[in-house]
Amino acid sequence: MNWINNVVRPKIRSFLNKKETPDNLWVKCPVSGEMVFYKDLEANQWVVPGSGHHMRIKGRDRLASFFDGGVYEEISMPEVAHDPLKFRDTKRYSDRLRDNRNKTGMEDAVLAGEGHVLGHKIVACVQDFDFMGGSLGMAAGEAIITAMDQALAHKLPFVMFAASGGARMQEGVLSLMQLPRTTVAVQRLREAHLPYIVVLTNPTTGGVTASYAMLGDVQIAEPGALIGFAGARVIEQTIREKLPEGFQRSKYLHEHGMLDMVVHRHNLRDIIGSLVGILTKQPMSEQFASKPPKPGLGSDAEDPSTDVSGDDDLLIAPPEAAHAE
């Protein structure tokens, strides 16, 4: 572990980029219009208490809430060419990268860490949508492959939290090359008989959906997540038909067999920890051994009142979500 790169620099960067949050800051739920206090929303893992709407969560916040005690070792990533094509549209690509790094405190859209979930040691990788829409470029592709290689080297299960608008146009074909590269890395995990679990969050689209995001041994999604390759409007213009309501949302995809589960964010850690124990045939330590969360009604991001009681065996949500209106 490089102490300077992995500890000192991130702390300095987070200190310099730290933003003061006003005590009176409120966030409006895009579904119900409910006003939620910022700190309450943050403490609830960015899930609106009333409607159950899953808002976007930052990469480091995701890892901290996922690993036991919020403790994990961040995996250092290799450097790649930052602007290989010297791309420029209304703004230089190098300037866009600098602005996003200053805004997020991240080098690129992907973070990875190694830690424990319910006592099981795993490697988890997160795409942060705040960094250029979680787009897949050379740096992001290299980060995912590096994290998978670490899982291979240590013989650990791998969990991928996908959130992306697709390939990064500023890197052209070099971005598209990350699709087969990451697919090959997934195949290496499979050949080593290591579990690969994918969690699709809102949104997961484009080339990411066409590669590693749909290759998991278990496919999980958060409620209301938008998942697809092309946009609904493009599809409608192509086939000249009106798409069904809720098309490309996690509930619809689960009903049509593209997903194994739709799981509330509060229960992801318990569900994934249990799956890892089953897939690796490792008993859960007594510290975490408890009854699994009870199935309940999940909240659909498009229509919170939608009845999903027929999916109680797979759609997992906290008990209070069943009574949310």
C-alpha cells in the first residue's frame, strides 16, 4: 500500500474540496415533492423516507455504507493517458477532467476497495455518476480491470455497483475498447470460480449495460433504477411503437426476467453478504448471524403506489417501506 497516494493525498484533497453544508438545506424528492432535511437524507443512505425514492449516492459514501463498519482499503489505480485524442468540443477534455476532479475529489469515475461484508472479505467497485455521468473511459476501464485482478490474486468475490451514461465520447474508440477488456476480466473471474455480483443503480445505460454490467452471476437492481442500452425515445422512433409504461425500469426488467432481484438500498449489504456466503460455501460468523430481512413491498421510483406484492419472494425492502405512500 502506497501511504502517500492512498492516505495522505486523499485526505488533503477532501480537506481542500470540502464544502460547508448549510444547516437549513433541504432536498426535494423528485417523486412525491416531499422536502427532506439534507443531513437526514444523508443518514438514510440517500433514500427518501416517505416515498422510498433512491437518490444518487456518492462513490465513497456507497463503499462506507457497504463495508462492515465503513472500513475498507481503497485500491490504488494505475495512471493512464488523460487526454489521448486531444479532444475538444465547447471545452477542452483536459479542462473537463480537471473540473470534475476538483468537484468530486476523485481521479476518475470508478472507485474500488477491499474489505469485509458480514465478515466475508470481498472486493467492491463503484461507478460515481457525479464524475462525467459515470462514463466509461480508459481510466475507468483500467480501474475496473485492476480491481478484478486484485480479486483474482486474493481469490475474493467481486461486487460491481454500476451507474453510467455509457462510453465516454471524448475518448472515441479507446473508450469502446474497454467493453471487451472488462468482459475478458469478468471471464477470468468466472474461470477462477469467483462470485461476480452486479448491482445496477440509477441510471445504468449504454455500453456499460452492453458489457460487464449484465454479466453477473447474480443481477441485482435498486428500486426505480433506469437500465437499458438505447434511450426509450430512440427505441420508439426506431420501432415506431409506444413502449409500455415503466419500460427499462428495474421492476419491469425483473418481471421480464432480466434481473434476479430488486433490493432496497438498506438491505443490499445483508443480501449480498448472504449471497457471498452461499456462493463461496462459507458460514457467516456468529457476529453477523441473524435472520434475513423480511420481504416486503418495494417502492417504485416512477409510481410509489404500484402494488408489487406478487414479487415478495424477490423484491426485498425494509418493513417500513411497505407502509410508505
